[in-house]
Amino acid sequence: MRVLLFVLIMILWSWMLHLRLSSSLDISIIVGGVVIVFPIAWFGRKLLDKNPTAIRTGRITTRVHYTIVILAGIAIIRALRILQEGPDGLLPVPTGIGLVLVMITGGVTLLVVLNLAVKGLGAPFAVALSRRLAVDWLYAWTRNPMVLAVVALGLSLGVWFQSLWFVLWVLLLFAPALLFFVKVYEERELEIRFGASYLEYKSRTPMLIPRRPAN
């Protein structure tokens, strides 16, 4: 069922990528699709705290993930379309440097996905909830390497296309929404599903800024 839903989401994303919309509608989607993450995370947290059991938390998290993936995913797709169609050229950085940054951050993002798959037996967001707590490799340095990698990749894309508006969108809207979701919702759902093991991991591993793990 999850595979079918994800395929349908990919079809929806592809359709949104090729759809022609007015500038005002595009802006509404690009902004609104990310802003809506804040109330979804807040409301989801309320649902978790109402009856914090592992099974119920897994079900709620799946629904929350799918909602965010659909809405925020469409916003990202539309932002990337506009980026490709008309970069503003306000970042005077050689495109070659931007391309190198995209390759590096893209590679790191793939490593984080692999890390989560191998050590957490899961995948990002709605694809598959982790069945065990990932605490090794990149996750030993920071609790949220995925957040760092995805934000860095977004900024790298903005630099590659020399687009100031895209960089600002990532910094001022996308990154705050992602961090809010992690802090308000994700940390709580991991605490419920993994209990003391997550609290111990949380106490020794920084939330975002990487730190060399203690031996």
C-alpha cells in the first residue's frame, strides 16, 4: 500500500513539475506548501500527546509524513521549476563552484539515506518508518544529518543557479519549517517509539551541529 501511495505521489509531483501556472499561484504554492508544515507539526504533536503509545504513534506519523510530503513536495517542485526557468543571477558565484557543491551535498544526502536504511531499517519520511534507532555513522555526529544534508543541497542548488531568491527561500522558510517539524513533532514521536534508548542517544548527540562522537 505504501509503495502504491508513493508511486501516486511521484506521478503527482511529475504532473506539478510540468504544469504551467500563474506567477501569483506559484508563489502561493511555494510559500503555503512550506508554511503549512508548522500547523501540521503542532497538531500532530497534540495527537501524539493525547495517547502516547508506540502503535498509535506509528499510524499518526505515517499520516503526518504523507501530508507533509505531498504539500511541501509540491512547493519544492514548483520552486525548482521556477529556478530552472528563470534564475535571477543575483549571486555572483561561478556556476562551476555551485555544481561542485551540488555534487558534494547530493552525495552526502545519499549517504544519509543509506545510513538510515542500513542502521535504522527505514527510509526518509513516508517511504518507511525506521524500525530501529539509527545512532551510528553519520547519526553518531548529529541526530539530524538528513536535515543538514537537505538544507545544504538546497542552498547549493541556489548557488549553482545564482538565485538569491531560492537561497533566501531555503534559509528563511524551508529550513525553519524543517527544524520546527523535527523539534516539535519528530523528537516526540521517536521518544514514544524508542523510549529510553532515544533519550540516551538524545542526551549525548547534538541536535544539528555535528560533534565528534565520544569513544
